[in-house]
Amino acid sequence: DAEITQSPRHKITETGRQVTLACHQTWNHNNMFWYRQDLGHGLRLIHYSYGVHDTNKGEVSDGYSVSRSNTEDLPLTLESAASSQTSVYFCASSDGQGSTDTQYFGPGTRLTVL
Amino acid sequence: GDSVTQMEGPVTLSEEAFLTINCTYTATGYPSLFWYVQYPGEGLQLLLKATKADDKGSNKGFEATYRKETTSFHLEKGSVQVSDSAVYFCALNRNTGNQFYFGTGTSLTVIP
């Protein structure tokens, strides 16, 4: 069955370190998204991609970057981790770009920055 | 800009009680509306959706009707079970670019 996976599921790091969170989908979807989930804020969009070599900034992109070298993967990099980036991170994917299309979510990565 | 406002939680209900979680939205154009559910330790799963005014989405006994006149998409279930304990998110999808806007989530606990 097609799926979307994230790794690691849990990560503890120190302030100032570079961290990369992996996202891999086997749906063959063109669109991929990264969100962070924080209490009281719901899910907020960090970056998204509509295809290979395409990347776009979302609502809360400062301090994060992504690159899309193939259809299946969209890694999220925290250039210099900060305590404010402690959060749960979700990757999602979808096929089309219309308003009726559903996004499918991975299981999440819980990141703690000390 | 586009946004979703959800009923504050947490909500605690007894098994077999009636559930309503309110959701209202602000959007330009004609968005699609979604309810996602998040079980403990898991990612979000699509529960139901509606793509145009007066559509009713339904799944697993849950239902919600897209009301354009009141800009609402309230989630209802006639008889909740312990297994329905989860966090529920209302979301809208803009016309273009498949960009979602999520509410803050409503935590539901159902007690036996």
C-alpha cells in the first residue's frame, strides 16, 4: 500500500545544530508539504513543493529550508536549531492542485531543541 | 485572509452522548472543507470532506454539512464511543494550490 513515512519519529538536539527531518511518500504525489503543530496554533505551513526542483515558503518558513530532488522525498532542514523550533512536525502529500484534493499525512516527528 | 475558527476544547462526553464540534470559516471564493482526526501519537487522517455548498460529508457515523450562508461546517455524531477519543481538526482548502488552513483542533475524550 502507498504510504508516507517520516524519520526519525523522535529527535533531541541542541541549540545551534543543523537538523534534517526526512519525509518519503510512495503515493507518487506531485505536492508535498511540511507543517508544524503547536498547542493553540493547530497546524502551520512551513514549506511546500509542487514538483521536483520546486519549493515555496509557507506561513512560518524562517529558520527552515527544503529541497526537492525527486518525487518521493522532501527533507526539512533546520539550519541552526532554536528552542522555539521545539514542536511536532508533519509531512503531507497530495496529487492535484485543486481545492477538492485531500492531503495525506505522515505520522509526525517530535523534535526537542535543548 | 483565509482562516478557520474551531470550538475550544477539551470536550468530555459520556459514551453514547451526542457530539457537536463547531467550525466556522473565512475564505474568498469557494473552498472545500474538511474534518481530520488525530489519534494519540499518530498523524492526521481524513475523516470527511465537502466540496460545495449544501454538500454533506459523512464517515464512521460522523457528518458535517457545508453551510455557505453561515460559513460553517459543524461536526456531529449521534452516539460517540470511547474509540472516538481524539483531536479533531477543521480545515479549508483554497481554490488554488491545494493549500490548507487548519483550525486549532478540539480534543475529545469519551468516558465509558
